Amino acid sequence: MAKTPARRPAAPPQEEQDEGQSGAGALAEVTGALPASLEDELQGLQGYGYSERAEDSLVPILAILQDNSAEVKRQHPRHIEGALPGDLIIRSLKRVIHVDADAPLVLQPAGFQHMWVRWSGEPGEGQVVAQYPFDERPTEAVARKLNPDDDRETWVMPDGTRLVDTRYHYCQVFLDGRWTPLAVPFAGTNHTVSRTWTNIMKGMQLPSGAKAPAWFRAYGFTTKFNSRGSQSWYTYDFRDLGWIGERSVREAGRELYESVESQIISADVRSEGDGAAAQAEDDRIPI
């Protein structure tokens, strides 16, 4: 049933309006606290004017640049000046982040999702088609060996699209002097990093002995170079940075957790395109 729009209040009599009010003055009034007299007007209007569907509230994705990522190839149309393998990237923002042991990316974990991500095209190329909760893998998917030189199997749909086992950690990241939410997908060899991080979070206790929520603690993320034979790739690496002392930051972490649990936000996987597919291909290399 359609919501009935609230009636627009009539303008106050001319003599009650401020004379010569500037745009700056009007903005000051808009950005101030609402007077208590408006509470009645707000009754029943919660949720008006915006969507609460997960696909309409997308969280940027953090990824690792690999040797075959478009952004590091000088002749590629999507090349980003200064981007190097092992750097982190937020593709939807076109933001490359250089990290090392002395300057890690600071993350506050908040929520978790385990998904099957459905990819079109060949490994290393393609787009995200859909996502499914891990315990709701499509029954029509079958396990196949895609590479004759690799004994591992991939879940493949009848139309040839592939299902990639992916763990999402929803976090707040400290970037440009403020905290902002993002999603960090872990696939392939990064599953080990995700499990290790989860075990550390589960073991954190408050001085009282109570188990600490994930968002009470911060972690510094960098990348780690791996090689096997002629193959090389980067995975995540991290270290514990200690307790988050500022209550407002902890409260923001809790709000992010609740948004993930209620499914009113989701990871912006469609912005990744073949860049993320290229990383997923690298992640298939065993450590």
C-alpha cells in the first residue's frame, strides 16, 4: 500500500518571516537541532524518502592489486599512476592506498557474511552476476575441474557461471582522518587470513573476562608477498593495534554490525568487475 505523503506545512505569515534572511542564515537553521515542537510532525514518517533495500545501500570494497591488475599496467585504460602490486585499492573510489609495516591501513571489524559470489566469464575476467548465502548454494551447481593441471574443483552453474566461496568482513576504515565503512572480501588463499583473524577476535576478552565485540578493537592491515615456483601473488597480513578508546567509534562499529545483520547494506561487488576476478584467480594459487 502506498504511503500517503505528509501535507506540506503552510508558509508562516509574511510578518513572521525573517526579513533579508541570507542563504547562509537559512543553512544555519537547517543544520541546527530540530525544535521539540516538530516531534509531532515526524511521527509515522520514519523511513520516508530513501530505500532500505540492501542493493541500494552499497559499501565500497577493499581489494589487493596484483601483478595482473589493470591498474598497475601502464598501457591499460584503467591504469592508475603510482599503483603497484601489493597496494590496496577501493575501486569504486578510484583510491589506491600504499601500505607497509610502518603505515598499515587501520580497520575496525564489525560484521561478517559468508557468501557464494557468482561470476560470469573466464577466471580473471568477467562480472559479478549474483550472490547467495553460503548455506544456500544453488542446487543446480555442479563441481568441475576447470584446469587439467589443477586437481581442485569449482562449482559451476548450467550457464557456465562460477561460484566463488567468499568471506566478507565489514569494517570501518580510518582514512583521510575519519572512519568510513567498507567491505573486505576474502577468497582463495585469503580464507586462511580470514579464519586466523576471526579466531583472534573470538579470543578477545574485556578486563571483566567477558568476550569483547569485534568492533572494540582495531587492526593494522598490510599485504604479504607469496611465491611458489614461477607464480607470485599478494595476500592480506595484519596485526592487532589494541582497544578502541573512543566510545563514539565503538558505537559506530555497532551500528555497522546491526546494518549487516539486518541486511540493509551490502558490498558493492558490481563495481569490482574483472579487477576483482583477476584477484580471485590469483587467490586460487595455493600457499
